[in-house]
Amino acid sequence: MAESREYSLAKTKGEKSDRYADAILPTSADKPVITFRKWIKDFSKGRIPYKGDIALNPVDRTAVFDVYHQSTVYSTKCMGALKNAHKVRSLASGAAVVMCIWQPVCLGKLGTGALVGLFGAAALLAHKIAGMLTYMEHVTAEDD
């Protein structure tokens, strides 16, 4: 959101001085945006990086929602959770396949089916958790 607002300001204002103060009524909710803008100014020699070059290439969705390279890689707990999710998914899937093939007589068909369903659900849950640690799909239409 901040990137699109910066782009809009740069496009409408051109090379003029930064008029961000004209666009907001500063409140405590604006503190993160103001801090972001201060950081941009400090590290971009007083101007937003694309000022003067309005033709920005669109950002690829996979780069924006890539949680793995933006967050998971830098957290040892997240990496541990991802490895564990992969292990649980593999073990649960393997156990479900073994239960389908073996079909223990003592459990009966209903018991075997319940265990296969339980292992399948565990594998699906582990798959979903691993997916959230690698890529977060966001659809704006669902936010309504």
C-alpha cells in the first residue's frame, strides 16, 4: 500500500519537493508511514528511489507473497517448524498408505478407514502449515 501511494505521489507531483504532509492529517496511526518515509529519505539521498522514473515495472505476485525468502529463512523457529511440517506430512502420508495396504484385521474396515482418514488429515494439515511458511496467497476480494 505504501509503495502504491508513493508511486501516486511521485506521478502527480513530478520532480517537485515532497508534499506528503499535504496528503495526510498526522495522527498516531500515521507513525509507521512517517517512519517508513524517513527511512526511505535517509537511505535514498533525500528522494524516493524511483522519482524521475515513473515507469515502474509491476511487481510479481510471487515476489510479494514469498514468505519463505522474506521471513522463514531468517527465523530458526520457523525453519524448524517447516522441517517438522515436512516430516509430519511425509510420515502421515506414508502411514496412510501402509494402513491402506496392510489393512489390519483387528481394526476392521471401519477402524482402518478411520485411521487412514486421520493420517490423511494430519498430512493435509502439515501440508497447509508448510504452505503458510513458504508462500502466503492473498486475495483482496476475500477481505470484504
